[in-house]
Amino acid sequence: MSTFPEIEAEIHDQNQQRLSRARPRAGPAPRAPVPGAWIETLAVGPERPEELRQQIAAAYAAYAPALPTEAALVDQAIIAQLEIRRCHHLRAVLRAEKARSAEKRWREACEDDVGHHLRMFNVDPDMALTGLKRSAGGVRYLIRRWTDISNGLSTEGTVYGADRVEMIQMQGHSAVIDYLYLSEPAWETFRDCLATQPNPKQRDIEMICAPDVVPRSIQDRGLPLWPCDPEASRARLRAIVDRELPPLLALEAELRTQYEEPARAEAVDLALARVDKDERQLLRALKDHERSLAQAHKALANRGGRGFNTKYGNVWSGRPRRYSSMNTTC
């Protein structure tokens, strides 16, 4: 028969065995995370993997993470710093390309503007002429064409084909035969070009003198339409050139000195001042990475004291966040 001390000792041994089975075995102490070689896989372009490895090693040495969550925050900070440097580099590349091609793009824009108004000559000659006179490049085109027409008039004594059409259009009128009825200067220019030709064709004479082509104001005067004195017609053509060319020379000098040359000199500054779609996306990405870096740094700096709070609890202590009860009344 067992005595009371023996029973007590047996119960004590059973309790110790039960506790030893319930208590988890103590494993090795957790080791501080060590920066791996994964950072080398992020190197692109001129970036050197060994430099990235040195940076993450320096960050681990500075922050000394003791938990996996802390190591993840260090990785987040390192990646954010890397992306921030890349964003600054890419923005510098974009701005260098803007500065390098600014004058070229400005010149191409001027050429496109002149080409646009030249195409409008067949649609609305008056508006096309007005648009060309608003830029130094457009005025230079008008000067060049009037000079060519003047030289042709001096050498050949008349104006043929496309030059005749453009001579009418550069006065702001349509050169289409069906529209000559609406413009007396256009009809007279066409007739004088025809009259100064050595051998004008009869069908061209009949066409230009048709009742549905001759302006009503000329028909009402009852003046003879044909034949015309070639010298008088040539003098009228020369008068048109002498009337149009000098004002264009003065206008070109004004537009070039007061607007074109300053705009060309400021093309680089204006190009850098504009934020295009690519740079806008890059700045947005830069802000995101800067925000990520600030969050990681704040979390690592708050490890002491109250720790870094998340939505579900305290990362460092593992204790859940306590919520105060709220009494509601219906």
C-alpha cells in the first residue's frame, strides 16, 4: 500500500511528463537576416551588381534588422532608393534629348506650318495668304516665289502654267477657272499672262472670254476683252510684282528680328519647360518610390518605443491592437 508521500511524488512525475510533452522544444535562436545576392539581379544597363551588393550590405549594417519583417523593410528602402536614382537618370536623359533636338523640332514645326498654309491655297487662298504672312518662314516663301515670277517675267516676258496659278493665289484669289467670275484682279491677271504669250491658244482665249468666266463688273463696262496689248499686259504684271514684293521684304525683316530669332534662341528653354507625357509618367513613378522609401524609413526608425503599428497589430511585439468598446443607443 502506497503512502501519501509516494502518491504525491507519482502525481508530480506525471505532471512533469505532461508539461514536457506540451512545452515546445527550444530550437536554435533566430539569426539576423543576412543580405542575399538577389540584389544583383536588379542591375540593368550601366549599373554594377557589386555596387548594389555593397549598398544593401551597408543598409543591413546600418539598420541591423532582427526580424524578417525588418529585413523586408530594409529591402523595400533599398529598392526604392534604386528606383529613385533610375528615375532621376531617365529624366536627365529625356531632358537632354529635348535640349538636343529642340531647335530641330522648332524648325520642323515652322516648316509644317508653312506647308499647311500652302495646301490651303487650293481651298481658301485668302486665308492661306494671311497664314503665310504671320511667320517669317511663310513670308520668305512668298518673297522667293514673287522673285521667281519676276525673273521669269524678265527673261520670258510672260508667266506660264503653275507660276500663273500661284501668282493669282498669292494675291489672295482663286485661280480656278470657274471662280474667276468672282474676282476681277484674278481674271485680269490670267488674261494678261495669256496676252503676253508669243502664241496664245485659241481655246484658251475663248475660255477666258466666256460670259460665265468674265466677272460681271468687267462685262458691265462694255470694254473689249480681246485682243490685248502685250506690252500693256506685261506692264500690269510687272506692276503687280512691284506692288507685292517690297512690303513682303519689310515684313520678313520685322518678323525675323522681333519674333523668329528670339524664338529660335529660346527653343531649348521652352522645350525643357514643357512636361510631356513620358516625363509626367516618370515624375509620377518618382513620387511613388519616394513615398515607399519614406514609409520604410519611418517604420525602421520607429522600432524602438511604441513600435510600428499596422492595421492588425504591432509588427515588432506581435501584440494585437486593442480597440475600445463603443456603446451605442438605439
